[in-house]
Amino acid sequence: MKPLYLADSVREVLGKSLRPGGETLTRRMVSLVRPATGDLLLDAGCGAGASMMLLRESDTCRVVGIDFDQGLTVEARNSGLNVAQADMAQLPLLSDKVDTVLCECAWNLTDKQQALAEFFRVLRPGGLLALSDIYLRHLEGQQCKRAWPNRSCFFQATDLETVRGMVSRAGFEILQLEDHSQLLKKTAAEFVFAHGSLQGFWEAVMGDSKQAKAACTASAAARPGLFLLIGKRKKA
């Protein structure tokens, strides 16, 4: 099975963005971190480069991206973007050189604690982390994690307090934490419109009606939401 974000049924709806919230959430994140002229911004888990292209419009900061998937990095490079294939848990960047790290619905796909350590390492003291991903509003949903595709932003999702604790322990001061679950609901509605029902969507992804039903049950139990977090790197 393909990772969820590469499934044809997902890409047909989301296009290059490959994430709930799309451009709306990206613009909100950028408005909060306000990259200055000449700043170096890393898009960690850049996918096909949708956010990088949006940032390129402003022509103020320098933007580089990394993504684990080779096909997506090729797609981004074909759009003229500066992208490398790498895991955000092992960033190919020097320490203390990045002004802002942007990570959208990719953190749950890797070693989360190690990724935070890498974000801390590459950011300069006072640098900003703009992080968005799925979280679980009901902890009972963690018991259903086997129902999710294991390469999706749902699989390693936790509750919001756990997110807050992980980011704080990694050395970040949390400046802002927002709930954008309405944008996730909007994305789910787009999937339902395209496939007739949420189960129809999961069946298109998984190719199996029983697995699709289990994913719908897990969704009802977990009530997944979407968060946006802004953190500032403390001094080491």
C-alpha cells in the first residue's frame, strides 16, 4: 500500500499540497513567523513543494526543502525548487544556521523526538519552529492505531498535551498553539464529495472494505484534529 499522502485518491483532491489546510494554513503559519529578507527557511517534509512555491512569491527569504520521498523531491526540483532527499530526523544541514523551520503534516511520519532534536540543532538561538500536524482529541483513538495506514499523519498522532510536552522538552518555548480542526473537517468533506462517503475514500486508499470500515471506526473514536504550533528555540 502506498503512503496515504501518495495515494491517487488523496492527490486527486489535494493536488501538490498533500496536507489538510492547504494554502490557508500555510499562509497563517507564515504570517506568524514573518520571515525577514535574507532569512533561511527550511521546509521539512516539503513534498512536491507547494509551500515553497508560495514562499517564493514573496521573494524575501531563502527557502530550502527536504523530503524523504524521492519522487516528490524530483517533482519539486522540476519546479525549480532547492530540495534534497533526506529524513527530517537526520537533516543534512549545519548547526545554528536556519532562521525558521516549517513542518506541515510530516512530523507524525518520522521519529518525532529525533526530528525535534534536529530542528533544535539546525535553528539559530531564537529561531522559530512552525509545526502543524494531526492530533487526537480522544485518547481512546490511540487503541485503534492499527486501523490507520502506517505511513500516514494519523498513525503516530497523539493528544495535544503530549505534543506540547515533546516540543517543550526539546528546548522550545511555545509561543502559540492553535486549533485548526475545521480545516481538517473541510478536507474530509472534499474526500466525501469525491468518493461518496468517508468509507468510500478509505476503501479507495486501502483497497479493502474491512480495512476501510476499521479506519472509519478509528476516526470516530479518535476524533482527529489539526494543530498549528509556533515555538522559539531557546539557548542551548
